[in-house]
Amino acid sequence: MYEDAGYNDIRKSLDYHHWNKHDSLILTTMISTFFIWGVVLSIAPLITTWPFIPKYFDEYIILSSPSGLLSGNFLLGYISDRYGRKKLFLLTVFLTSAGLLAIALIKNPYLIILSVFTAEFGLGGDETISLSYLSELIPLKYRGAVLVETSNVANVSIVVMAAIFLFIPDSVYADKLSLLIIAISGFFISLIARLKLKESIRWDYLNKNTEKQRVKINFSNSIKFLSLSFIAITIVVGFAFSSLVLGPFEFPQYSSLIIFGSTLGGTLTGLIGGIYIGKSRRKIV
């Protein structure tokens, strides 16, 4: 915890305030964002089933998704810590929507690889910023449930996209039309909501009072960081990699089924987990 009375007053006012319209606005934009993120996560392996994509492009298309996500996580997350959450929110929604629109409108495999990377790069940064923003502003009473259930919306959208590819097979037109609708509607919903969002009060205070920050790297903080890192690695390798990369790469003819079945299970687990975490006690930091 920061040893600063001003910051602690801000923290208490944010942690214990009643749910208000701004919280609902935050939730709306995050739900729309994570829904689009799920679409982008699933689209790379799914579009390898399109007949105009040469088979030797499959591995590059699939790999462009995690590489874009990882790049966005590191770079845009770092930039948001330097320049603020709201400014990056507007950039990421433009990058993501541009990538999705390009995937929906073009057939060139090289440009599709670039478009998948661009969309994932935008959402990789958006994921980091969104989770930070939710943690900084949502009341403590609802924070755990909101973080889990909002993230779980990505799983819901993966299930939806996999279902479209699974139950409407060999219909590139339907696939591209779905992407086009999601890209345009998601862009306008996110953009309108984000223009009304305020800058994170916590970030703004600490940015203006950097000399008052008291968090230091010590053994306890290092253990917490490593624990969370190993959990994240386990999740990515155990679920995301096997479902969205390895499975579709090894069994491309079953891509839609693999993604649909595995993510449906993750969606139901996330729903139950969000309810449990929402009722659990957490330490205040």
C-alpha cells in the first residue's frame, strides 16, 4: 500500500462508493471490448478453413495472433502507465476495428496475417489497460466478479464465432458478414462509451505525485509477481495454446469443433468462478 494520506483517501472513496452511472458506462465499454477480443482470439485458426487460404499460410496466420497479443500487452500496457488509460483506450479501439475490417474485406493471405496481428496488437494492449482500469475504479464489493465476468465475455464471443463456423460450414460470406457486423457495431459502441469515460483517478494522482509512491520491489512482492506469472503461463499453455493454436494446427479440419467445445467449458467455468470470487474476501492493496 502507498504510504500517502492523499492516495489512501482516494483509494477509500473509490473502493467503497456505491455503484453509479460511470461504473455502468465502464462495464458497457469493457463488455463490448472483451466480446471483440474473443472474436479476434478465435478468428486466426478459424479463417484457415477458408478455401482461398493456401495451407502453407496456416501456421503464419495462427502465429500472428499470439505474437500480436504479446506485443500489445507489453508495449501498449507500458505506454498506458506513462501517458494514461483513456488516451490508449481510443487508440486500441481504432487498431482493433481496423484489423477486423481488413480481415472481413480482403482475401490476400499476406494482408490477412498483417490484419490479424494488428487486431491482436490493439486488443493485447486493450486487455492490459481494461483490467487495470477496472481494478482502479470499480467498487471493491463488485470488483472481483466484474473482473472475472467481464474477461469471460471473451470466451462467450469465441463460442459464438466457433458456432458460426461450425454450424454454417463452407460459408465465407456468412463468416465475413459476421466479422463486418461485429467490427462496425463494436467499434461504435466502444468509441461512444470511451469518449465519455474519465481518466483513472488513481493513475492521475500517482502520475502527478510520483515522488510519493512507496511501493518497492522486495521479496514479498517478487513472490506475488512470480505466483501470478506462473498462473498466467499455466492458463495460456494449458487452455489458450492447446485450444486456439495446437489443436487447430494439428487437426485443422476440426478447428471449429475444438474451439467451440473447449471454450464452452471455459465459459461455464468462468461464470461459476465469477460468482464465487464476487463473494470472496480479498486483501486491499
